Amino acid sequence: MCTYIVETIPAKGSAKSTKGWIDVDRATVSFDHPVHAMTPHTLNIDVTNSKMDASYRVALELDANSARNLANTILAVLEEAPLALQQ
Amino acid sequence: MRDRSIYCETVNFPGFNGDIIEGYLAKSVGETSTGSVVVIHHMPGYDRETKAIARRIADMGFNALCPNLHYRDAPKAQSDDAAAASRANGGVPDDRLIGDVAGASEYLRSLDNSSGTMGVIGYCSGGRQAFLAACNLDFDAVVDCYGAFVVNSPAPEFPIRVLPVADQAANLSGALLGLFGIEDTFPSPDEVKELERILTSLDKVHEFHTFENAGHGFFAADRPSYRIEAANKGWVLVEEFFNRML
């Protein structure tokens, strides 16, 4: 089914899209049908610049386990990084 | 069965609020007077597979038009990027859906070989939207392919924004063909039975089929949910239904 489960957050950084590097101002996280991944539902992350054409999107479709592992790994890596470097 | 010629192109027409949107037209060229079908794409977008559905319906001898429901979200983007933009914007609002389907119907009725009869078919989220459209617009034939949240509300823990539409069933304008998978949980077999009970109580013409060894998305030939037997039987039922009603 289409779950419509989606959250959008502001984000700051850069991402490399099919058209080159872009400045990022938004990330959308959803759990819904993928376009390409071969599982019925995936954790989807879209990193975009809301002022740019939608085709500059950087997209991920991960199965639930992979998404959890990624999220935990991101948090673990941030834990290792000195706080002074995270300003 | 004879081979039919079809003609396909992207067209523009006014949708909700008079906004010009695009759609994919598949016209059955050889027919001098034929029915039409609005094809509602699934949430992953106005994609190649949905356009193939429009062509298949044109090959049955009908004119078909699939409005791009995500056109406003990203007019120049590829279908998957536009679907992502729509998702980030909260999806397709119901009133906008009805307006865009109305615009597609009007466009189809204006074609030189239109008989004036009108059908609508939708898959997944489009199944619910086909039902919703037919409760607000004039259709002769409605096909709901495993649309969730027609009867049931999303569970409390779901942050879902859509609302059930079965309370509008008294206004359903056309006969309804419902195609479902026994292994689906959204809609579950119990939800399908409840919809059938509601339609029976309202004396609405309907015909439901629930296929074994099939779950959600069994028509989707490019996805792991594809079930060839259910899909093939389903397509036969769709063609018979449109031939009878349009």
C-alpha cells in the first residue's frame, strides 16, 4: 500500500546529484513504495534544494534493516567525532 | 480479435482550479465512436508503466488519458523526481485529484471519436482515488485495483493524511469492478468484504474479485509484487467490464 509516511526536515550541506554538486536545504524521509529497490516498501531519503528543479534530487531507497544500520552508524560516527569539530 | 491502431502523445488541459496540467493520451485511432477511460497513476508517479496501461486500454478500443497528478509539484522533472516532490509536499489533495480527473474526462469527451461514455481505473492509491472521483463525477464504469483506505481509517500510529471515502458511496456514479489480492493487508480481505456489504446495501452495481496467491500490487509487472496469473485474469475482467459498460 501507499503509506504516506513522510517527514521533511531542513538540512544544510551538499549532495552530488546526477547534474553535479548542489547546496542542500531539505531532506525528506519516508517509508513507502520504492521506485527501483526490489522490496515492497523502503525507507526513502530524498536530499534536495527546494529552490532548484526536482531533478537535482539525491535519492536513497533502503530496506528497513539497512536503513536502521545506516542511522545507527551515522549516530555512532557522530559520537566518535569531537564535539568541537561539529560546530 | 483484430489489431488496433493507437496514437499516443502528451497533451495539456485544464485541471483543478483551471490549472493547465499534462497528461498522457492513448487514443484508439480506428474507432469512430468509443468510450473513454481516465487512468489514475499510483503514488510512485506518472511513470512508463502507467503509460503502458493507458496504451493497453487504447488497444482494447478505448481512448485513455492519464493525468499527471504530480505535474504541479515538478513540471519538468522525471516521474520519480516529481513523485518525490509530491511526497515532500504532502501528496495529492483529494479536491485537486477530483478537479484533475474532471479535466481529463472533459478532454476525453471532446475527442472526435468519443461516444461520451466514461470509465476510470486506478491502482494502489489510485484505486482509492478512482472510487473518490466516481463519487464526485459522472462515470459509467469504475475499476478499483487494491485501493487502500476506501473503508478503513489508517491505524492511530500511522501519520497518514488520507481519509476513508466509503461514506460517499451513496454518490457512486457508475458500476464498480474491484480487483484485490487475498494476501493484501491494505486493503485486507475484511475491508474488501465491508466495502462489498456497503455497496450491496446501497444497491450499487459492483463486481469484486479477490485472487489467490496475490497481494498488493499484483498488476505491477516491473515489481516483485507482480503475480502473472492474477494480473492476466484481472486484465481479462477489466476488458470485459469496459466492453459491457462503455
